Amino acid sequence: MSPEELGFRIPLGEWIETGVDWVTAAFGLLFDAIRTVLVAAFDATEAVLTGPPWWAVVVVLAALAVWAKGWRLGLGALAGFVVVIGVDQWDNAMASLALVLVASVIALAIGIPLGVWAARNDRVSATVRPVLDFMQTMPAFVYLIPVVVIFRAGVVPGLVATIIFALAPGVRFTELGIRRVDREVVEAGHAFGAPPGRILRQIQMPLAMPTIMAGVNQVIMLSLSMVVISGLAGTRGLGREVVSALSTIDIALGFEAGLAVVILAIYLDRITSALTSRSPVARALATTAAR
């Protein structure tokens, strides 16, 4: 028998809908301000990536790859971006890259301090953990719906949904990295009279940096994985192209846009992984392991 036939049904969805309507009406001015800031950040980042000639941006991105990892990665990045240009997805790829960069920066700006707080306070950690579990396990399509209602269709719902989806690794990896710092090292800092803030800046954060950078990598990868879903909210970029290809059964367009997403993912993953290995602690650990 169905819940209705038994006379028992929890109207949870209706409560959530009522709550979203109330929040939208009560905090409309705040949401408008957030929308303005996010649109300005996205437009500025996109202008930086699409304003110059494509070849200049490709050279800069390839040079960044050479600096981070070496000439092989730089050559691979150059070849990949030439393919993106060849399939006429350059502007869409740069729009998606702008979305990933803005969402990742905001997610890390929230996640890293929250992870530090959770690492230093067990109550905060116990409170944050189930919230992060909920954010990671809830399908992105579900919280995309109220975000669209609050911020209306466009780039902002895609950004907000991406931030929510990608926030958890930044918090978790930061907390993990700080908690894994040897207690004896921290106690030595206390013994020399260092205040907690200085211990955090000069001992815990540097030693936790490889783990934190791994979290940065995951935040960026999760942000990129939201590109297609954000296209459903009207965000311009590769996600909108994939959605359009799906709705029209355009195999060629879907493959070209999907290939551009893959190239972006490989590039961002290799760059962030290389930056992780460049930290002083990571180099010291690599040198110790090689002996």
C-alpha cells in the first residue's frame, strides 16, 4: 500500500519548497548582490581568457605547463588546445575554464579556513562532517533546482551549484593535513613560546601543504565535472554545448564538446598535481624517499 492509502506521508518536499520561497522573498536583496558579484567575477575572468588572441592565451597556458612540470606537459597542453581550437570550441572552453576558476577560488576561500577551524576544534569538525557528507551525496541536480529558483537561470546558478558540490574536499583535506602534523613538532613550537597563530602559519600549514594541495586538485576536478550540469541552468560554455547536443541527438557536437572537457580536465589535473609536488615539504619527502 502507498503512504497516501495508509494516511501517512511526510510532506518534506512541500516544506522545502515553502522554505525556499520564504528565503527567496526574505533575502532577495542579498541574493541580488551575490548574483551581481558572481556575474562580475565570471565576466572578468572570461574576458581575460577570451579577450586576447587565442594564440596568446595558448602560449601563456603552455608556458604555465612548462614552468609547472616541464616541456613535455607544455607540448601536450599546446597540442590539446590546438585540438580545441580545431573543433571550434575555444570560446566555450574558455567560458567553462572561467567558471571552474571562479568556483574553485570561492570554494577554496571558504573550504580552507573552515578546514583549519575544524582541525583545531573537535565540535566544529563533528558539526561540519555530516553537512559535507550531505553535500557530497546529494545529487547535484537536486540542489540545482532551488538555486535556479533563487538566482534565476544563467551563469550564477551554475557557479553556486559548482561551489556547493566542490567545497567538501577543500575542507576535508585541509583538516586532514593539519591533524596529521606531528604533535611533537607542534609541542616544540609551544615550548619556544610561539603563539597559536604563528604555529599555524609557520608549522602546521607548511607541513600540511601537500595534503591541502591534493584537496585543491580535487576541488578543481569536481568543479570541472559540474560543467555539463551547469549547462542545464543556462550557463554558457561546454556544458551548454553538451546539453544542446543531447537534446538534438547531435553526435558530432557532443563528441567535440566532450573532448574539449577531457582536454581541460587533463590540463588542470596535471598542473595542480605538479604544483603539489613543488612544495618544499613534498620535495623534502621525495628526497628522503629516494635515499
